[in-house]
Amino acid sequence: MPKTKLKILIATPEAVPFAKTGGLADVTGALPKALSDLGHQVKVILPKYKMVDETKLDLHQVNINVPEIPLGEKKGKINLKSCRFSDSEVEYLFIVNDKYYNRDKLYMDKATGFDYVDNDERFILFARGTLEVLKALDWQPDIIHANDWQSALIPAYLKTLYAGDPFFSGTATVFSIHNIAYQGNFPKDSFAKIGVAKDLFYPTSAFEFWGNVNFLKVGISYADVLSTVSERYAVEIQSSSEFGFGLEGVLRTRNPDLYGIVNGIDYEEWSPEKDKFIPYCYSEKGLSGKQKNKRALLEKCNLPKTRKRVPLIGIISRLADQKGFDILAEISDKLLSLNLQMVVLGTGDEKYHKLFKQMAKKYPQKMSVNFRFDNALAHLIEAGADMFLMPSRYEPCGLNQLYSLKYGTVPIVRETGGLADTIQDYNPETGEGTGFVFKNYDSDELLEAIKRAFQVYSNKGIWTKLMKNGMQKDFSWEASARKYENLYQRALQK
């Protein structure tokens, strides 16, 4: 009979509110609390980075003895700190090693603009250190849920170095891929640092990838069950190198064990009814605050307010090719010749900083660009914009389209990954749908989708119905957490 209440360890390189570079941190910030609310005993483990504020978070030392971790010819000593929050039973554990983790950035050396050269050692230490911490704590998890390449060695260690260890005899692994483009590729020499048997490295083995070591491939190969962050993305990453980035063949061999689960969102933080960052709260039953937030957003971004009904498009994004800004660049003048306004928030590639600066300079009455991370402005954009644009080349899940639905901000998206799974194209004949979807990665199709949205926007009654369609959708974490529960049971049955 399956266990109903599980002991779950979530191993992750980042988690809100401690450290974040992307959507992974949002998932590992929210999922543990949702699982805990369902009655499971949950711990989260991550490195103790420089950006983790020990005083503010009230971190305290955990007095355990962890053996030094071999890293090839070196050894890494780790300590452990922990904290809890009053709103949850989840315990957060932090692996401490200042040499490896007390740095300005999580993965990238800001002095060079490239990844840290010792990222292999940093996350070998994290993976093997996690298992030694569990033994030192005498806490035997039913499930270790590892996330992305930085945690990917954990499933491999359990089936190699720790295979005969009775402490882990009842532990199963789930490995989640949040963005397969990031794989943890290292030179062949890194293999010796991992510490497993030498005969595990050979052409086409789990550890070998075109002569190098690929941590993500290791996790995919050894985990009991695999997941990724939407059903469509689970199919896409097996389909071709365009989506699988060279690992599509490996994933196809694990097809029966690969599942897609759309991320949830935290409606305590992202709901226009209770949002602390917006000046006017509102709901599906009373939308007047939406228009007031639009005026506040225009004022904050120094864009003119007009009595006419002019659509305001919001973009909150990493400014990179993946997010579709190359096809947006192709139609920038055509787009801004339309009767619209646009607010952009984000940072990224310098070429897109230049593009948006030029667009704002050329169309100062229509365009506001904000090159920074600004949580308060992000909330105001979601509440104040009429439409939200996500023309991604690929998008494992996406969160902003889900926030947008809740705020009555109609998404315009490309049919890929989680965007395809969560946004239903508007059908003018039936009135069904939650946004505007274009199929091919093509600038003309993108422009056509925007024009379709504008046409519907011109009819206030129809547009209000479309807004409410989205606001009624439920993408809460509870639904996603229950799917993960099922996944954990599958892993335990392996």
C-alpha cells in the first residue's frame, strides 16, 4: 500500500526568497509549501550563497559532523545552516562552504562574464554533500526531488557510490528539467572529480557527451522518474535538437518515465484582489481598479494618459533570443506605427538593450523601457497593462502568462511549451479562449496576432468577457502539487 504522507527533500540550486536567477526559484519556493500543506514532511536544500541574508532570514547553525567531500585530488568541507518561516512547516537547509558559494553571482563570474570555471566542483560538492547531510541528520527521505543540472548528480550517486548504503534503500528520485538549454557541460577531466567508478565513462555512457561530461544527461539517465514543467515541453524536448539541445535521443529512451506538469503560481502573492504592490486592488466582479492601475502605470513610466481607449502592452522578460525578441525586432517599426503603448521591464543581451533604447527614443510617447529587476513594477505592469506579450521561440512553462490571466491582462503568445498548454486561442464565433496564440516562429504571424488582439480590444464588452475568461482559470500550486504526489508514488514503485 503506497505511503500517503511522505518525507520529501527538494534539492535545488536556487529558491525564492533566498536566491533567484529564473523560474526554477519560483517553483522551489512555492512547491514545497504546497506539498507541506498536503500533509507531507518537506525539507529544501540549497547552497548558502553570498546573497542569502543570514540575519534577515534568521539562519542558525546545525551542529552535525559531515565528512569532507572528495573532489578529485581536492576535498571540500561543508557546514549546515537552516531556517523556517512562520507560515509553513517546511525546513530550509543551506550547505555552507564560503570558498565555493560566497560569491557575487550564483553561476557566472561577473569579472569574466562567463560561468565560474569551478562550477563542476561547486555542484559535485552540493550533490554529494546533500546525501552526507541527510545521513548526518539521520533523516531518511522517501523522495529526493532534484532540480536542473546543478542537482543532477544526486540520482547517479544513489545508484553508484551509495547503491549499497542501507540508509537510502527506501529512497526514490525524481529529477525535474526546468530549461534543457542549461546542461552543465564540463571537460572530460571533471569526471575524475565526481568520484564514481572509472569504467562508467565511455562513449554514449550516462556520463559522456561528445567527449565531455554532461551533468544534465547524468540526471536524466539515473533518476527513477523525470519531469518537466509542461506537457507540451515534455513532448518538444524529445522531438528535435531545436528543443532538446542534443539530449533529445537520451530523453526518448526515458519516454515512459518522463512527465510534464505545469507550474502553479502563488495566488497569495499574485492576485489583484490582495496585491500589496499595486495602488488599486480589483477582482473579476469589480474591474474599475484595473483602469486606475493602468493610469498609475502610465504615470510611473512617463507615458501620456489619453481619454481614448489605447491598448497598453506589457513585457516582463529576460531580453534574449529565446524570448522571441529577434522576431519582435523585425516588426518594431510596423508595431509602433499602430495606435498603442508599450512598457518593457527586464535585462539581458546588449543587442536588445540597444533595440529597445532606439525604439523608445524614436517613439517616446508610445514606449517605456526599464532595464532592471523591479518586483513592484512587475506587479504594476501585470495589473495595469491590457495585454501581455510572450512571443517565445521556446518556453518550458512560463509564469507571466499565468499571472496575466489572473490580472485580466490578456496574453499574446506563441504556441510552444507551457504557453501552448495554458493559453487557449480566442474564438470569435464561440467567445471561448483566454488569449491570442500564433503558431509559427514568424514575425508576420506575431504582428497578425497583435492586430487580432487590437481588433477585439476595440469592442469593450467582448474584451471584458475575454478578460474574465482568463481570471476564472485556476493555476494554483495545490493542483500541481497533487500531480507531483502522483509522480512521487510512481518513483517509489520503481
